[in-house]
Amino acid sequence: MPSNPNNCSGCGAKIAISGEREEAFQNCPVCGAPIYLIPPPLAACILLNERREVLLTKRSEPEGETAWSLPMGFAQVGEAVTEAATRIMKETAGLECGILRLIDADAATLGRRTDLTAVTFEMERAVGSEQAGAGVERLGYFPHSRHPDLICAANERALQLCAESHLEEWMISDSFERLQNDADRAMLSDELVRLIRDESARITQAWLEEVGRNQTTRAYAKLDQNLLRERVSGMLSQFGRWLIGGTADREVADFYFDVGRDRRRQGFGAHEVLSALMLLKKHVWLFAHDRGVWKRPIDAYRVLELNRRIVVFFDKAMYHAARGLEPTDSA
């Protein structure tokens, strides 16, 4: 640390702190009070682009090695660490940035220095274009989960914490993108898929009770209830696999075409078969909704997407069952 003017906290005398001595503190030459030699904090900066990539810089180290790191540097005497962060972004990357929020404050080790503190902020780009500044050999954006090894563990930890803090926001964004693009696979959590599987017996029982008393499905009372229970459990199992991409649409089409064809041979009316499928869809939704734990914003989007997937699956099921109910396959 260079020699810097300061004032003794005990007597106020103007002194000069020298970092040449190895002791943790020096004494005031006037009153003898200890003057602690605390290294200035490192200000580290996380800047993410629209693709969720993080800006990293590659700098030459005193030992002649090069290492990637977040843009960072020491705060100067009399400079707040927040001011240091904005200055460092300008000096190292050519960008004028504002501070979005504090991400982490952690012990840091650089080379032989083990007594440092890294204070990391997430930055918001304002103006400027990326260009390597003084001491920076290269800079570039890297995926936040796949980047070069960083110079210190404090950088790695801060980047991980930043990504975790954005997780729900990114999941919601991804969910909407899938909805807009009509993707084949939903952004459903394992918990929701397990819910369909674990509640299969209860959903089946609730459905059996309703089709037995509903005026639109009276013919179902004629079927063997154990066989019907087994068939409906199979439908729910297939739905659960389809949710995670384990069942192809062709398999769903063939299965429900056979359901429709079998019911036609048994003398069922089309309205009864379609009504039974609509009742099954209703009970799947009710169990998923009533037994889910919806505490966070992301859960609302999961419900939205689950509802969409239920509608898509059972629309396919009813269409292909209707094909099977026709006297001949006209598809």
C-alpha cells in the first residue's frame, strides 16, 4: 500500500501510514494509538447481457500469468466502494454503468494476499461500448454457467449467487417464450409431474364416482369397474409421461383412437365418451390446483403452463377418440 496521509483516530494528529511493515497495525507517533493497516476493499462487477452472459476481463498478473476475472479493482483512499465499482467498469471495460444491487461481500485471495474483501455488485449498462482498458488484455461475454476459471473463489461465488437470484425471473421468461413458441415440452417442475403421478389413484376414484352419477356418462356404469379403473390409471400414467416428453404424440393418437373404437363396439354414444374425457380433464386440473403449493410468482406461471398442457393433451385425446368412434377411420 502506498504511503497515504491520514489522521489518528485517537488524537487527530496528521500521520502517514506506510504499508511496508508486515505488522497488522502501526502506532501514532504522537499518542501511540494503533493505526490499523486495513487493505482497501476490492470492488467487483457483474454485468449480464440480454443473453444472460457475463462480462469477464483477462488481465496480466504481476507473476507474468494471465487470469480471467470479473471487472474489479481496489477502492482508492476516500472513495466509496460503490464509486469504485462504477469507476472500474469505465476504466477496464469502457462502459458507464449504474449499480443495480449488492450481490455479495466475501473474503478473497489474490496471489499471496489472503486478507482481502471483495464486494460484488450487479451493474446496469448505461452508455459506452466494450473495449479493453488499461491492464486488460481481453474482455468478452461468457455464459454464466460455462465460463473460464476465475482468478478467485469470491468471483465464482458472487456469480453463482447472482444467477440464483435471477432464477425465477429467467424461468418465467422461458415459460412465456415456450408458450409463445408452442414448444413441445413444458417448463414444469418435477413437483408438478410427481403430483399427477402420486394423485393418480385419487383422481381415478373421483372420476369413477362422477361418471357413475353423471347423466352424460350413464353407459359407463355397465363396464367392469376394476377394468375401467385400470384403464383410467393407464391414461393418467401416459399423461404424466407425456408432460416430460416421455410419450410421443403418435402413441397418444393410437391409444385414444383405440379407446374410441372399443367404446363404439360396446355401443357407447360419442357424447358419453367425450364427456368422460372432459370429466377426467377436470379432475386432473382440480387435484393439481388444490394440492399444489403456490407460494412464489414462478408457481403461478407453472399453474398457467400446466393448465395449457392439460388442455393440449385432452384436446388431442378427444379428437382421436372421436376418430375411433366413427364407423370407419377417416383420418
